[in-house]
Amino acid sequence: METMFVDEGFGSLDEETLRQAMQALSGLSENNRLVGIISHVAELRSVIDKQLVVTKEKSGGSKVELKLN
């Protein structure tokens, strides 16, 4: 498997379980594999180094921003 997307579910995890989940997903992303995470959990922003951030515009559209930490 070269690409995997995980859609949410992180908001219901306690701190330790979230850390373990992120550690497992980080391990999966080794060897040029792509792991995408769709989430609104603020704590993930500090541990994910490449992000596509989608925000809703007042006009009704969306804005996409690439963030590289």
C-alpha cells in the first residue's frame, strides 16, 4: 500500500491514545508512503509537518493553503 487516508476520529481519543495513533501513522509514512489525515484536532497541527489546510470563506467558497513546517 502506497497511500492511505484517515478521516477523523481523533477528537474522541485521550492524549495517550492520540500519541500512539500518531506514532503508528508516522511509522506507516516511512519508505515514501503517503498517509493523509483529515482532522479538526488542533493538537495535530504541531506534529504534522506537511499540511493542506482548508478554510471556509465568507463568500461560501473554500481556501486551500499548503503549510510546510
